[in-house]
Amino acid sequence: MTDATAQDWDARVERGLAKLPDRLHAAVAWLREPSRLWARIPAALLLVVGGLLAFLPVLGLWMLPLGLALIAEDVPGLKPWLERAARAIERLWHRLVARFRGGSAG
């Protein structure tokens, strides 16, 4: 199950990257290349810290998942955990939307 979950995470990241503006997509794709470890780790750590400081202007919560996704490139054990967390957040989101719209929260 772990390998499949990690593959699901990789597919989720690819779908997310496809939604980014071209310049940001190109930058993240460049960082995800295996030879870019020297740039990926500092960038990921800065994004995580920036995501934790989301209450400040310019910085935002969007930085946290992007930083974690970059770190997961080098720490494969994070991929299944991140995929499970993303699925849980999606389930919660769908329940909240259903409740807000007056539908069933099943």
C-alpha cells in the first residue's frame, strides 16, 4: 500500500503543478529534478517556514504544501503520509461543502 500511496502522491503533485502559472510550474519542475538537491532542500525549507508565517503579508499557507512536496522528493517516507493527509483534507472539505449547501455529509 505504501508504494501505491506514494505513487498517488506523485500523481497528485503532477496534477497540482499543471494548475500553476507557467513560470512557477517551470521553476518547481526544475527544482524537482534529481540533480537539483542542492537547491531543492533550501527552497523547500524556506517555503515551509514561509507557510508557517502565513499571517504576514505576501507569505501564505500555499507555501507549506509546496515546501513539503519538495522535501518529499528526497524523503520518500513522507509521500504516503502526505497523500493520506491530502485525502483526509479532501474528505473534510467535501463534508463541509455538503453541509454548507444543505446536502448530506456522507
